Amino acid sequence: VARWADARHALRPLGLSPILCEAERRGERGITVEFLMESHACRPFRAYARGLLLGDLSVATIEEGSNRLAQSKALMALEYVLQHSNHGQVKKVLEALEEFAVKVLKPSRQWFKIAAGAKGLVVERALRRAPEGACLEIGTYVGFTAIRCAAGRAPNGRVVSLEVDPEHAVVAQCMALHAGVGRQVEVWTGHSGDVIRSLPERYPGWTPRFAMVFMDQCGSRFWADLELLIREDMLLPGAVILADNVLKPGAPLFLWQLFHGRGRELFSQRQLISLEEFAMPGVEDCMAMAIYNPDGMAMAGADKAPPAEVSALEFEADQVRAKAATSGSVPFEDWSVFAARGEWPRMVDLRCKGMKKSLQDLKIEITEWIVPEVDSKEPK
């Protein structure tokens, strides 16, 4: 069916996600990559799929006169990394991704969604706090944090990463291969809830239980995915949970459950960390960190119904998230207004308090501030 739809140019890359997910679940990764190489929908990243299949990214060259990278930041980033780093240089690969954000995208006011700068320091802190065991990343994008986690848990640390967009999944696997951590990083394509449920089938002989979870998917999925991991007993005692972009675009339901709902009993050392968004000067964001405490399960009880204000904030966060996904994206100045100031930017019809003030009204307070000048060092 997929090949029939693709031959009629009726298949979009995102529509491949459940198809590729099922092929991978059946252990047919060769078929998955072969389809990526042949598909009309995947033409922009066909060369990289071929390199991934062969284990040699030197075949992933840009064709003469091709402008196929123009619409994809992920593919542009991969090409930049291949040009500015050598195989096996984890540090250089991460630095090249940061340089791409600062030197290529920042001048045109485009956001590159990687946890670099001060956020990278928080990721490293989470890795140090986490017990021994595998890492789970939900929302791979180009593989920046997956590579960092693999390097931090080298030589045998396993990183399982979930990505809904097939193009991003291919790019991330190429990045990991080029960085020399391809054996540690495993990227699975599909909707996070579906892939989490299927992880035991994908790993016969190993019970998936994670020491750290980094959540960088759609913020409206944070709490649902975390609850699913708890129900499926996929968190080790003391596992570190780290969630990005909880202020911009925001994850109000997740934060409310973490600080006022079941999360109060299930997680200890709950932190809301304020920092400057990487390569977006003057724009505040927050990361949330907590430690899993399975002993709190008996006291946690059922989910508490959040107040109506939380649902309203979820709707507003989704509106901005949808805007950010369009070709026009969201200007840096509007992100700043959305996150921290007293009113919304003009890009939406609603006029209300900024996300930060609204969270404070719900008694969700920042517990730590990281000063940009000290902690958020961008490449020169």
C-alpha cells in the first residue's frame, strides 16, 4: 500500500512513520532503509539513507546543482557536520551542530531545536545524577542529545531514541554513525506512545528499563508518555527525568502534574530551571528535572483533575507550537513575549498573561536560574 501511494506522489514523509515503525518492529530494518532510498516522498534524504545502509556516509554527497537541502534544516545540519568534522570525533560533531545553529541559522533568526549551551550543561548534570543503565530520549530531531548521552555513558551505554519524523530519524542515525556512537544509539521511528509499548518486543532478552529519560517531543505528550513508562515499569529507581522547552512552547499539564498532581509522590527533587534558549539571545526557557521514586506509588493515587486554567494554557502552547512548525515560524521577539512578559504577541488572537506568569499563578515556581553570561557559551 505504501509503495502504491508513493508511486502516485500521495505519500508525505510523516505519513511513512507508522509504516516504518511496523517494519522496524518486525526486525526488517533493511527493508525500511531500502524503502527510504526508493521513495519519492523521501527523495531529499535518499543519499543519506543509502549511506546509513552501507555504513559509509561518504556516499551521501550533494548532487551538482541540487537545491534539495533548501527546505530542511535537519539535512542542512547534517551536510554542515560532515564538512566540519571527521568520523569518530564526538566533540567536534556536537560543536559543529552548535556552530550551524549560531553561524547559519541565527543570522536569519531561525531556531534550531537542540539542547546546547546552558541546556547541554543541565543534560550533563542529569547524566551524572542518573544510576547505571540505558537512556531513553523521546524526540530525537538530529541526534544532538542522543550523541551527548552516548558519549557520557561510553563505551557500552545504550541510548534508545524515538522520533516521529522519518527524515529526522535518518539524519540522527547518520549523525550517530559519523560521531562514532552508532552502535550505542538506536533510533526508532513512530508515535512515542506506540513505540514505547512495543519496546519489549524490539529487545528480546533485555527488559527495557531506563536510568534517564530526556523528553524533547511535543510538550503536550510529556505527562502521558511519562505515565506510560511508569505503568509499563520502564523506569529504574532513581531514574532522572529531564524535560526541555517546558516554558516555550510550554508543557503546563506536565508541570502541574509534576508539582501538584501524582508527580508530588512519584518524583523527588523536582526542579524548574530557568535559562536562556540556545542561540536565541534574550529568550527565556525552562527545563524540568526530577528523580523517580517508585516507593511513592502507593501514596500517589489516581490522577488529579487539573484546574481549567491548565487546559487553557495547553491550548495556547499548542497554538504557538503549530505556528513554529510553519514556514514563517515564530520570531525571536515573539518567543520572548510568549514566555516571559505580560501579554501575548500579535501572532495569536487571544490576549492573556505570558506563560511564565500564568505558571506562577498556578504555584509552579522556578527553583534555579542559570545566568547566560556564565553558563551559555556559544561558538564564536
